[in-house]
Amino acid sequence: MRSRAGLLVGLALAVLLLAPLLGPGYVLVRDMVFVPRVPIGRQLLGIEGVPRGVPSELVVALLGRVVATGWLQDLLLVALVVGAAWGAARLAPTRSITAACAAATTYGWSAYLHERLLLGQWAILVGWAVLPWAVRAALDWRRGAAGWGALAALTASALAGANALLLVGLAVVICGRPLRALAATAVLGLPWVVPAVLQHQTPGDPAGVGAFAANSDTPFGVVGSLLTGGGVWARSAVPDGRSAGSWIALALLGVAAAGLPRVRRRLGDRLLVTAAAGLVLALLGSLPFTESALRWAVVHVPAAGLLRDGQKWISPVVLLTSAAIACSTEALLARVAALSARRVLAGILVLAPVAALPGAAWGEGARLTSSTYPPSWQRVTERASGPVLVLPWSLYRAFPWDDGVTVLDPATKLLERPVVNDALPLPGTAVRGEDPVAARLDPIVRSGAPLLPALQREGIGEVLVERTTAGFDAAMVARQTQGLRVLSATSELALYEVPGAATRRTAVRAWPAALADLLALGFGLLAVGRAVGRRGSYPPE
């Protein structure tokens, strides 16, 4: 019954948040860009361009051949909210249905969800949704049950990429069998690790440490913001009413503190250790004595850039809070004799997380909308054979047909080999990108001079111009495209051919990345297959 109640609460939260977004069209916001059809090529293996969306983009591309990507996105968003709330209810170490519902709303309506959704970081939210299931399976594993459930949870997170895998891997390593879990995480991370090793990328920009450090989005400072589930680096991703509702979140944190002894007694110390580790990682970029070390590591240590975004590591704290609130709810309700008073108290505790962020309802207060690509987008981009330089020279766009929402350039998904300015623009600064080709072209493109000689040297065969995005400068583009031949032109897009450009293929061989994918896929299928039919559980008392 607790499990069914958690599922129903998850469905209710999904409707409350996503109802206006479901149906035809795409929810395009910041990093969340789904397109009608993703071309399958070397870039999906991570050996053409910078391997960022590996293997999540390959998974989306393959599933998009079976289910229309607009509906696929809807299914994904609903599954994230439902799966997270449901998993939190199942993890809650109580016998009370009401307490399980309180855990579901605490985790399934947290500031973490809303801030990451406003950033469009659906891949990280996969790790967030899988985390409660992974922790439960890992705790079972540590207590003697088979570990296939924990490994299956790791597999699900690995499909979303490095960030989600590391987030869930941290919990499984601490809560489960550390050495075996660490080895499994390494195997499942091969689809990202191997291309990252093979590719020659520019060192990370240390300026990103300060830019992506956890921030204060409440009156309680950085630590208080993190402990209440927020603290995202981007001010634009703070949900409406977060500051005012943070007082309710603080009160819930106090309720959770009272339930921590019961969590420790019933689940053990491992979830607390995981939450503490997440909090430490979240603060690395915010504390002076660790920020300098992280800045050095970003430049000199491969993959250290994954540590820059501090707030993403706080999800184990939110999960611990949900379990502790469930324990406190159960204890409080047991002390209230009157049925009517117990019902009122139950309603307050279950609905308080929603009351803390009421402005996030109905598509984040209409900040998220559903849009449709103009027909010319698919028609023109399908003619491009690549590599394709994309203008204007900026990573993010704002289109009138998408209500002017800031969104990652859809051309990065629609084109097989896009060349874009991958520097991340931020208020007052920019974090340097990692693509060496883009870095070489950057000063030339910014100068506004004709691009033909530089494009010929780099072996870039085409140029795509997006005419309706903010930042489009018709006069500059006319200068930049001198000597290029128009292949296709609409009111939205123009595609040019670069004469005399000898297209270059990357020297990186495809077989190591393909082998890495196959090894991870084989291990993941084994884990999922063995986990099916096995239902380990631990007693709540």
C-alpha cells in the first residue's frame, strides 16, 4: 500500500507540474532540446566533437526511431517525477502510508527538481529519479541480498551520461559493496570515458569553478539553500516563490532533523554518509580553501570539470530529508489521538513541500511552454552533410516561435557534425569551450570578416545561418558568407556551401568507442536481466 500510495502521489505531482506541457510539440528550455530526428553518426559515439551527451543522445536517437521524440520527451518527464516520488515512498523506513506520501512529496516536489528542470538538465534528473531506487537496492545488497538491483539502477543512470552515473554511483558505492560498485560504475562509464580519452580537447576553464559554484537562493546563505534542496548556480533557474517559500522548507528541515535518529536506526548510517559526501562535493566551489584546489584540478586533471556544478550533488541530502520527514510524520501522527486533528496534521505534512513552491505548478508557472519547429528546420538541416558551421556565433538561442525562451541551439542535435561556439555565456563572463576547432575559428568569426579561407583550411563544407534568433546580424552575416554558394534559403534558415573545402574526418577510430558501448551494454543488460524477478527488501524496523 505504501508503494501504491507513492505511485499515486507521483502521478498527482506529475499532473500538477507537467499537464500544460504534455501533447504535441516540444518543451525547449536551456539544455533540454529534443528535435524531430537525431542523425545517427560518429558524434553520438563521442568521437566527433566534444563528447558531452554520451550516451544519452544515442539513446534518444535510437528510441526516436520507435516513438516520436515529442511524445518520448513527455514520457521521460512524467517518468522522472513519478519515479522519483514513488522511489522515495518505497525507501521511507516507515509503516505509515501517510508518512510514505510525505516522503514522496518532499522528494518529488523539491527545489532540486524545479531548478534542474528550469536549466533543462533532464539527464541529471534521471540520476535524481533513480537515486532512491538505487539506495534501497544498495542497502539490501550490503545486508546480504543480491546486488543486481543496485547494478540495474546504475545501468539506468548510465544511459543518461556521466553526471547521472556519478551521482548514483556515489550512493551505490557508499551504501552497497564499495569495491564491486566502483568496478561496475567504471564499466558502465566506459561509453563516456573512452571517447574523452581519445579526443584531444582544450583544458577546462578555471573560471567555470566560480561560475558553477553553489549559490544562495534563500535568506539562509549557501549552506541553508543547499540543505533545503536549492542553491543552483543560475539565478534564472530559481523557481518563482523560492525565497518566500524557503521558510516552509526550513520548517520541514527542522521536522526532518527530529526524524534523523529513526532513519539511522532503521536504515543504518550509509544514507547519512552519502548525504554528507554530497554536501561536501556541493561546497567545493564555494569555500576558499577548496575552490583554489578545484580550479587547479579543472585545468590539470581529466574529467575534474564534472565537479564544478556543485548543487547537482545535493540530491542525497534531499533524499535523506524525505526519509527523515517520513519518520517524523509517523511519530507525530502516533501521538495525536483525535482523528480530525490527525487528518489535518497529515495534510499539512504531506502538502507542505508543495506549499513551499506553489509557483512551480502548471509548467513552472508557465515559464515552460510547448513549441513546434517551423517546417523549414527539418527540411533545411536534412540537406546538410557536414561539418557545418552555425551562425550566429553563440551556443544559446531565443526564437520567436519558442516564446523567446533561452535554449541550446537545436542545430547541435539536428546536424551530424555541427561546429558551434561552445563557450558558455554567463552574466558578466563566459566559460571557455572545449572544442579546439571552435577555439581556432572564434577570433575570425567574431571579427565579422569573410569566413571562406578559414573554413577551407578547417575542412568545413557548409554554413547554417539561423535568421530569426536573437543576435542575428544580417549585415555581418552577409560579409561572413561572401564567396559561399546558397544551397537552401527560407525565412528561418539559410544553408551555404563552402567551395573548395576538403572535408576532414577525425583521426579517432570508431571501434574503441563502439567496443566500450558494447561492453557497457552487455554488462547493463546482464544486470537488468538478473534484477528482473528479484525483489529484495529490508524490514522497516
